Amino acid sequence: MEIAANNPSLKSWVEIPENSDFPIQNLPFGIFKTEGRKRAGVAIGDKVVNLAALHEHGLLSDLSLPDGIFEQEYLNNFLNLGKPTGRLVRNRISELLQVGNEELKSHYALGSFMLDMEKVTMCLPVQIGDYTDFYSSEQHAYNVGCMFRDPENALMPNWKHIPVGYHGRSSSIIESGVPIHRPKGQQKPNDDEPPVFGPCKLLDFELEMAFITCGSNELGESISIEEAEDHIFGMVLFNDWSARDIQKWEYVPLGPFLAKNFASSISPWIVTLDALEPFRIAGPKQEPEVLPYLQYKGNKHFDIDLEVAIQPDGGEEKVVGNSNFKYMYWNMAQQLAHQTVNGCNIKTGDMYGSGTISGPEPHQFGSMLEISWKGTKPVSMPDGSERKFIQNGDTVIMRGHAEHNGVRIGFGEVATKVLPSK
């Protein structure tokens, strides 16, 4: 598939800082706010292109877009126009930002078309109706299974047959920069004593990515593996916070509840699946062979480098893990096909978390549960302190980018500070 906006030779008249996540080949979509007003924008370098202003002044007039489509609180209505429309808009913005194109550049002095990223407030890009979290990294599932069972029975019998997942809480998904309070709940630190109630003592991050859907299917209809990517508009970074001590006590028999529903953090820019086309790679060989509805052709995995850092309050950050989205066993198309195979209906703006992404080496693990191996291997911090899990005052920062042929497509970051329990 050739997408004009992906051309690696394109140059922009906008100055792009070195190693920027947002070159002209990226152009992710988001919602920004200035003076209390929300609008849709596209990131390039350290600037935000005001899509509402472009549309108002006729610079997108050939695309037959509805009036006011970029002047809404969320991108849902725009995403609902479908991926082909999103591709046309991204290609048109690419044209306007290319060296030699004066259509937008001649308006640059007006100021309303191009804003400094540092002077805007980024908001949730979509109104998230439903949220599913998967458990699709084999190394992560194996690590957790080893800790709580044994290496011989680390993976549950169903794990290599279905993309295991659960439905989470969409109301507590927050954008980067919004702090969270340490959750409270029941814990059972000693097997031979009654449970206790109080603030979580084993607060953890989960290094994930999430995809956001566009379009919908009717209740009772399935989305096939071949159609699945037509419903995936793009991706964000995702920190799916976990209270490990609460989770250990509550998860039998129905799985995560209070340990997971208190907060999940996302990066604000939706990087389109179109922009990620150059970074497709083959996935792992799936054995045993999966059922026909989960069998796919072509490259459905993506080579995206990820990192997670911890920054103590007022201190220096330390990168504690480096992973890659390619370490997924189940890919996004399989996840969505499985989600809908029973006739479950999806809607534009639904979000699907990958599950913690861990690589084969210890420095590639995607949670403190694994990095500190249940607290037995503390991580040394630059200020001399140690971390087994996340402490009050810590900010967890996740970043991600893909790089190929001299083009770097990044996601920015998702950063969240932990405050004491209320």
C-alpha cells in the first residue's frame, strides 16, 4: 500500500527539531485546548496545526468534510467518517506542510493556523465508550505464570488458542499529565490471616500500547481478520496501572476489578495505522495452529521501540525498562477479530489495550512486578533510593517510536504522577 504522506523523502517548511517524534511523515491527530476551547489538531515538530482553522478558511474544502467536524471536544465524529477519509485529510495536510507549498505557509503569520505545542493543553483525543485489555505478550504471561505457579505451567491451557482479555473501565482512562491517587482496597498479605483494608502497597505500571477503533458493526455481526484493520484508526501509548496486592486477593474467580479500574493513562496523539505502515514485520510462529477465524496473511505486527522511566519527586528520572511492540504474540487484527467473533458490536472510539509488553531479556520487562521480580530485585535510583514498586511522588513516563530509512515516527509520551491516597 502506497500512502503519499509516508514518503520518506518529504521535507516540511516547518522546522522539525532533531529526533522529533513528529516529522512530516507522522502527522498524528489529537484534541488540544486554548483558552478553554477544544479543537482538533495535528502534530508536526513542536507545533500543532489547527485543523478547525484550516477547515474554516477553505484549505480542506476539496474533502467534503462536515461543517464543524474539527471544532468538537473529541475526534469520534471525525474517526467515524472512516479510515479512507482520515487518509485523505492526512495526505492533504502533508501537502500543505511540504517545502514549496505556499497555501498554508502564506497564512503562517496569522498565528491561528500553527500553535506552539508548549502553549496548548492536550486533552483526551476520543470519548472512549468501551475498553478491552488483552494479555497478549507471551514473555509477560510466562513471567507472571512462573511467579505465581511454576515454569512448567506458566501459561494457562487456553493462552495459545485465544487472545485472552477482559473488559475494563473506560471512565477512568486519563490523558498524560493527569495525576492519580494511590488506590485503596482489600489485601491479604498473609495467607493464614484475614484480609486488611488500606492504601495499595504494591502499585505498578504496565507498559502497553492501545489501538482506537473507527466505524462499527451491528450486534450479532463479526469483524473478520481480513476486515479488522479497516476498523483500527491508530494507536497511543498506554499505562494500565495495577495494584498488585489488591489484584492478588480479588482476581479469583472473575479477574481484575478494583486493582485495575482506578486509572489508565494514555498519550494524547493518535498515531495513525497508515503512518505505521513502513514498520510492519512478521509475527512469531503461532503453535499450535490457531483456529481459522484467527489465521491471517501478511505482516500484522509492528516494530515499535518502547521505554519506561521512573522520576522521583524533584529528582532525576531513570529508564527501568526497554521493550518493543513486536514482542506481542497476538496481533491487533486477531484481537479485534476475537472480540467480535461472538457478535459483539464495537463503536468508534473504543480502546483496546495490548496487555503488558515484555521482551525476552530482563531489561525488556514491562512492569515492576517483573523488573523487581516480585520485589526480590530492587532497582537502584540516581538519588540512592530503591524501587520495588511505585512510590508516592513518583512520575512514571512512557515513550515510544519506530524508526526506518531515516524516518522516526513517535508517540510523544505519557507521564503520570502518583499522589497519596485520599
